[in-house]
Amino acid sequence: IRASPRRSILGKVIRFSGWLIWKTFKWTILVPAILITIIGLLAVGYTSYYVYWDKNDLPKINTLIQVALPSITEVKDTNGITLAEFATEYRKIITYQDIPLIIEAAILSAEDKRFWQHDGKDSMAILRAFWEIIKASIDKSRKLKKFTFSFVEGGSTITQQYIRLSMPEIKKSELSPEFKGWRKDREKIKRKLKEIKLAVWAERELAKMYGSKHRAKKEI
């Protein structure tokens, strides 16, 4: 029994349509998805190695403990009464026990909600910041009509902020006038990875020094 010409043509059209749909799906969705997954896994693997196992360029822990932060110079009389205060940055160094609970709660709510749980880096905050960076970068690239990064949210923990404060030299290359455009973005990414690495290392070393993670967090 021979198929009618109409059915034969219809079959060819259906097969061609299926082949075309598969090719379109393959090259526009499947292949890019596989490439993105592979690149993502490699990036996660490299970042994990760099943060947790790479021991190069780690400073001594005393660098963080003995850091001299700018504070207020006070002039007092013989009775101990303050007569004058001089400072470029109005900062008083206090202990953890001197911080009111309401102030602690406000700082953690604004800066680092999972401070007592994380190990120096907050993976959820990093993912949120990464998503915001992608959206902002896409919007900025559309406006400028060229691909560019836009760092709108950092996802830094309090530990990372302390690293940045006590070791300002890690930000020098990023601020250098010789780095512009994508080179400046590259330096910013390198600096952020360095901060994460040092934050994780610092919390681990301080926990060993003070005997517990909780005590180390208080010192930070």
C-alpha cells in the first residue's frame, strides 16, 4: 500500500519541524546551559580551593589582633576630667560587653544577619549580591550598548569589613588610576575573593586562639 503524496509531504514537514525544533533547542538552550553549568562548577571549585585550602599570602594572625584603629585623643586635667578631644575619625574603642543589646541587634540586622552562624562568609548574601549584580549589569550594558559590570551590592560580612578596615592595602590595586573599565572590575573581584579568603581564615584562627567560635565572633 503506497502512501498518498499528501501524507508523504505532511510526514516530511513534521520530521523537518521536529529536526528544526531540536536544533533550535540544542543550540539556544541546551548547549549554553551545559556550558554555563561547566563554567559555574569550575568557578565554584576554584573559589572553594582558593578560600579553604590555598595557604599562600596569609598574614600572621597578630596582624588582625594588634591592628591600631584611628581613635580619639583626649586631653584631661589632673582630676581625669576630659577637657578636649581631637580626632580625624570620631571613634572610641570599646569591648563587646559594652555594646548595648539593641545596638548589636540593629547592626547585625543591617549589616550581617547571619553573623553568629557563618564561617566568615555568608553564602546566601553572596548569591543575593551576585543576582543583583547580574541584573544591574544587564541594565547598564543595555544603556551603554556594551557589556559592563555594575557592582551594586557586595554581600560582605562584618568579618570581611573588619579585614578591609585592618588591612587597607588589599584595596590599593583597585584604587590605582592605571586600572580602568573591565580591569578595575577584575581588581574588585580579586579583592572581594581575597577578603572572603582572609575572613574565613581569620575566624578559623581566632576560634583556635580563643577556644570557641562564639568567643572569636565576640572579639571580631
